[in-house]
Amino acid sequence: MPLQDVTVGFIGFGNMGQGVARGLVNGGVVGAGNIVAYDIDRDRLMRDTTQLGARAAASAEETVAESDVVVIAVKPNLVGEVMAPLTDALDGKIVLSIAWGMWNDQLEAIIPGTSHLSVVPNLPIGVGAGVLVVEESHTLDYEQMALVRSLFDPIALLETVDTAHMSVAGIVSSCAPAFTAVYIEALADAGVKYGLRRDTAYRLAAKMVEGTGAQIVEEGMTPSALKDGVCSPGGATIKGVVALEHAGFRGAAIGAIEAVQG
């Protein structure tokens, strides 16, 4: 199916659902008119779909009927209640769940016999610079998976992991933007301390993080190799790195992941 003919429906249209929708539209993958969404908060739904240029559905049933790809974007504890009654209507549809922790086995128990795939996106997907963690176990056929990849390859790095590692992979990719934002803010605070304008400091720090990540991904460079390339013997940068080590920077980053993983 040509991408311009694909309609993507969202059941639930909160922050993450909207982020995925914005990424698809702003990335030129699908037209805004090919996004349809339903949410129980009707006022918010009307506001948010109007801003995007998408269509607001009157019900979850209407969303499914009008969609080729159905994105489950409700809270995990609501997936069974919302989706089980739609099982028959999902025949022939591609179902993507972005509900945290609702992996393949859980979905199969709720919507048995349907074509479903669990993924974990992150908010940067909304600006075409996202990550989409994809569960290795799913019930899509080859053509359906190819369509999913065509939808998301332009706006995200797709990383497939086994079910046992969906949680930690999702934490690293979808929770860590908040941790990284704290780091960016701290760098900017230091810049402001020494006279930089706040907006300038934010741009410098944010673009540095963006470029560092791109170099690691696109050039296949390890973080340690990149660090070593910047640190000259006896230079200023290695002194800063040592200060981070003394402050327990690595341990704090690992501890943040451990705190979420539990």
C-alpha cells in the first residue's frame, strides 16, 4: 500500500500519541488528513487534532473503521477495557501498541488473532529524530512489518530487541531524554554563570548533544573513542572528565536507569 494512502488512527491522543502523529505529519510520511484520533477527553482531542490538521473521531470504533494502522496509545491499565471489544473490528488492520509494558503475549491475550506489534517510541520522534524500540515477537506478516518500517524509518531509529529487554531498552531511549535535558540545563547554567545568554547556552548545549549522538550512531564510533579524541594529554577537557568521575557522573546515570527499571 502506498504511504500516501495509509490512514493511521490513534486510540488515545496524549503526549506520546501526539508526538508520533506529529512526527509522521511533519516528516512528510503521511498527510495530516490521514491521521484520525479518538480520546475520552473530547475538548483536548478537538484542540489537538485541529492544531495538527488531523481528524477527530467520535469513538474508538470509528477510529478503527477508518484506519489501516491502529495505534494503541491509552494508559496500560486501560488497554484491556478499551481494546478487547474491538477485536473483531481489528481484522485486517495493523495494530501498534505504544502502551508501556503491553508486550506481545499480553496483547495476544487481549486481542487474539490480530496483527499486532509492541513498540516504545520517545518524544523526539515528534521532530523526526526519535527512537522506536520494536519488540522482536509479534504477529505481523512480512508485508505488514515492511509498511511499519516505511512509516517510521524516516523519523526514528528502529531498534529491535527481544521481549525480555523491551523495558530497559525503552527506559534508555524514552526516559533518558528527561535525564539528558537535566544535563543540558546544567551545562547551560554553567554557561550563564560565566556570562552566556540563557538562550545561547541552551542552543549550544542542545546542539552539542545532538551532534555527539549523531557521530556515535552514524560513524559507529564508541563513546569512549569520541571522548579520547577530544581529550588531549594534560588538556582542559580531560580535567573536566576527571571532575565528572569524581562527582559520580557515571554512577548517577546508571542509577537513574536502575531507579526506573526497579
